Amino acid sequence: MTGQGQSAAAGSAAWSTVFRHVRYENLVAGVSGGVLSNLALHPLDLVKIRFAVIHRPAPLLTCVFFPAVSDGLEVRPKYKGILHCLTTIWKAEGLRGLYQGATPNVWGAGLSWGLYFFFYNAIKSYKTEGRAEQLTPVEYLISAAEAGKAVMMSPSRLNALVRGGELGVLSEGLSLWPGLGL
């Protein structure tokens, strides 16, 4: 029995060594910032999308080789500018209209920013352990790049699949990590 107790204690010590650089406050701060920034800016993202789908006559070759998919809307609203677009959506659809489609964006931004802050501060803490001087600007840059890489390799990358699947743009050739050839 003492062998199992010693191995359990050694395993616990090993995990506490690994996680001593982890501060969950950074995760919470990143999630909060990602969610709040997305909620604040989503109406502008919606305006951008509305401007992108306004029907414009396409050149003849585009119509022949890449015919447009009809969404059933014969008459699309014409907007005079950003404020006109926002007020038109507000009058026609209310607050719910300004935030339609926000859920996957909020989840993705919250998770991505939360993990980024979590990894970035853990990496910085690990690098400064036992050092008297601060990190150099290059070391901060490398820490940020490593944190970004960790986020890209994390399950939050599945956000691309969720959002792409909703937009109907996924194909068999799409990769989760295209830069790595996976």
C-alpha cells in the first residue's frame, strides 16, 4: 500500500509543478473580454454582412460560370450608410435583429481569447521563474506567438468548423490546421 501512496503523492507533486504557472484569473479575463468585445461589435459585423450581400449586377462571365444562388429575396433593402442600416434593422427586427447570429461568434471569441490569455500568462510566468530581470521585448513577442500557436492547436479551433458548417462552406478538402498540412 505504501508504494501506491508514494506514487500518488509523486503524481500529485508532478501536476502541481506543471500547474504552478497557471492563473485562472487570466482565463476569466480573456473570456470576459472576448465575449464583451464581440457583443459590443456584433451589430457592426452584421452591417458589414448586410452590405456584402446587397445585390449588384455581376459581369456576364461571372453569371455564366458562377451563377448566384437565389435566396428567395426579390427585393433587398438598400442602405444609405452604416447608421441607416442599423436603424433600419432596429425598426424592422428590434434588438434581436441586431444580434442575430451572434451566438457562435460569442462562443468562439470568448473561448479563443480566454485560452490566449491563459496560455500567454502561463508561458510568461514559466519563463520568468527564477529570473531577477524582466523579459525582453523579443521574449514577450515569442511568448505571444507561442500562446497563439497553443490556441490554434486547441479544441477552440473547432470554432472554424462550427461557423463554417453553419455558413455551408465546408468541403472535404478543408483542413482544421491548414498551415500544418493536417
